[in-house]
Amino acid sequence: MATLLFPDGAPNDVSAAQFITALGDALGRAGAALEQADLAHAAELADDKGFRDARDTSTRDLWEFIHRIRDAIVGTYGTGVVARLSLDTNLPRDAQELIQHARHMSTQLHPETLGEPADDLIPVDLERLRERLIEAANKLEKGLDAVERERREAQETLEQRNAASGEWARVYAGVADAFVALASLAGFDEVAQRIKPTARRRAGRLEAEDEAPLAEDAPPEAGAESEAEASAVEQP
């Protein structure tokens, strides 16, 4: 308790004013910590889209490049190589499966696998195709790793935000209960009712009485002053 209210050390003799101020400061610190955690989580989520877009672009590029390789290989070696390269079925759309498919395909781009060209007028640089295919697969894998890293970081900031929210709720309930007790002891029942923790107030929503002014702060009714003056004038 002392650490919560007086993080820099409690004074030897705590006055009522110091105690009340310390309660308010504790709530302020908890609120500031929650706000910082909220901002950190929002900032972490804000840059996730760029990594997801990069992953999606790399997925599309690899998918399209494999189709280009198919066209080049079929044009040179004939349709008989399609099954050997596993190009006789639809390419996977899942990024991880596409990487695996591309790496398997790269192992098949060899003369001993493809055989003799059916049309040697269309030369194909198999070594270059393998290199570019592996590069595209590696780029997509890095994109997947980046998205996963961002997901973990977002989870961490979410957990920190949830922890800060829980701490704020705990401090708020304690401080509010303390102020309710102090207000009740002082005879300020209406004030005590207004600051009493409720489910709506804990959720940051107002109760009906929160929007109405306190009785002592209510403006005078129209005509009340003139009626009082008239009554005074009529007195003998």
C-alpha cells in the first residue's frame, strides 16, 4: 500500500491532505500506464499491414513465377515434363505450401530430370531458373517470418495492455472505495453516491446521476430570485 501511494517513500507523518493527494496520484499513474500501453499496442498493430502486404506480394510473385517457369519448360521440353514437375495440378495458394512446392520444383530443374529438349530453338537457362526460384521462395519465407514476428510482438503488447488495464481497474476500485468512505464520513452522501464504483463506471460509462449537477451546484430556478424579492417587499 505504501509503495502504491508513495512510490518515492512515504513521509513520516501523513496528513489527510497528503493521503487524499496520494490516492489521486496513484490513480493517475495507473491511468497513464494504461494509456501508454494502449498507444504501444496501437503502434505495433499499425505497422503490421506493411509486413502482411509484403508477404502477400511475395506469395503472388512466386505463384506467378512458377507459372512462367511452366510455360518456359513446356515450350522447350514438351508437355511430358509437366507431371514430373508436379505442374499437372493446381498450385497451392497457401504461402508455406507454395514455398515447399517451389523448393521441390527447383530440385527437378536439371537436364537429367527433364531429358532432351523437344525444341532446342527456345533455350532455357535451367541454372538461372533454379536460382531465381529459390530466391523467390526464400523471399516469401522471410516475409512469413516477419509477419509471425509482428504477430508475436503484437501479442506481447496486447498482454502488456491487458495487464495495465487490470492494474488500472484494481487501483480505480480501491481509490474509489476509499473516496466513497471519506465522503460518507464527511457527510457528503451525494458525492459518495456519485463516485461509488459501479459496473458502468468501471467500464468507463456514465451513470444517469453523473450527468446531473450536484444539488449545491444547481443553478437557481427561473423567477425564484424575483419572487423572493417581491415577498420581501410585501412584508410590512
